[in-house]
Amino acid sequence: MFAKPIREVTDATAVSAAELAALGAGQVGYIRRMTSEEVNARFPDSPKLGPGLELWALFGADGTPILLTDDRSSTFYRAAEDELKTVSVH
């Protein structure tokens, strides 16, 4: 499933926050539908978007934003260009 081996964990407390954040880094991306209001709230330093827009976002496994678009297909194309396996978040 992943190119790099992931160590087996038998005790969930044995995984550090840094290890958890690194799972899937550079290999997995997630796609999420967002409103312009959510984008404005989550990314206060980004340019402000008008209200009522339905958008699609592609994020890296660690939550790093990669792409914001109004075209869902664009998120899949970009993920393929970056060789990311995609998952959708609802």
C-alpha cells in the first residue's frame, strides 16, 4: 500500500504525534469539499473569498494545502501529477 514500510504498532500510545503526522507524507493526499467561508476561517492569511462559493481542496497527508479550486476533477489531476493516492474526507 505505501512505498515506505510503516512500523507495526501494537500499543496506540507508542506512536508519537510527529510519527502520526508523517504517515503517508508525500504518498497520500485527501480531497475535501469546502465553502469559501470555511477557507476564510481555516486560512486567515489567504486572500479573502466571497461568500457562498463551493470549492474543492487537495491537502497532503499532514494537512498541508496543495490546491484550492472550484473544479473537483482538478484535484484528482493534481494528485496524479504529484503521485499521491487520494482519499475523500466528508
